[in-house]
Amino acid sequence: MTSALQTALIAALAVAGACWILSLLTRDVSWVDRIWSLAPVGYVAWFASRARFRLLRDRGVFAALETPEAALAHSYTEAETARMAEYRNSAFVGTAAQVVERIEELAKRLNVQEMAVVTWATDEAVRRKSYTLLAQAMGFAP
């Protein structure tokens, strides 16, 4: 069985290879921009930080959010791996349109008019980009 990181790396290599081949065939180098909305492989690594944070919190350890590399460097028990899979299934991870759809479904189910969004990214630029994409998908920004 491959780990989430191995799967993400294989997918990233496949996507990169496909982008390169398509750019050679079509002489158009914008394939990465097109595929980014369909294959956000980086989410797997970002999610590792959040999952580790929650595992520690469940143990009563309130630590800072680690970088994805640090979170992925730890070894996990079978129970922790299962718990991380549960976290992943309940997380709002995906393209901006997919996340907006999940937010709108949750707001409707809870019958609320406003929601707060937290992006689990250790890199400030990545966090800002995430908020920008979400704001654009919701029609709050150009």
C-alpha cells in the first residue's frame, strides 16, 4: 500500500509529465494553469500539517502548526493513520469551486448566513492565494 505522500508524488510527476508533453505537442505552455484547477496535488502535503495538528490536539498537546515536510516526516500508528483519513474526509479540500460548494451545503444545513474560513497553510503567500481563490469563486473579488 502506498502512502498519501507517495501517491501525491506519483500524481505530481504524472501531471508534470502530461503538461510537458502537451506543451510540446501544442506549442502552448499554459497547460499547468489549466490543470491546476483539476489536480491540486499540493493539497495532500498541506493537509498533513492540519492532520498532525489535530492528532496532537486530541492527545492534549497544543502545538503550533508544523510545515507539511515536518508533519510528513513523523511516523504514525495505524490508528493515527485511520484518524487522519477521517480528518481528510471531513476537510473542505479541493478547487475553489469545490470548497465553495461544500461551504454552501454546510451553511444551508446549519441554516446560517455567515461562515468563517480557516486555511491550514504554513506559508503566508499560499494562505493568501487560497483566500483570494475562494473569494473569487464566491463572487466577493474580481
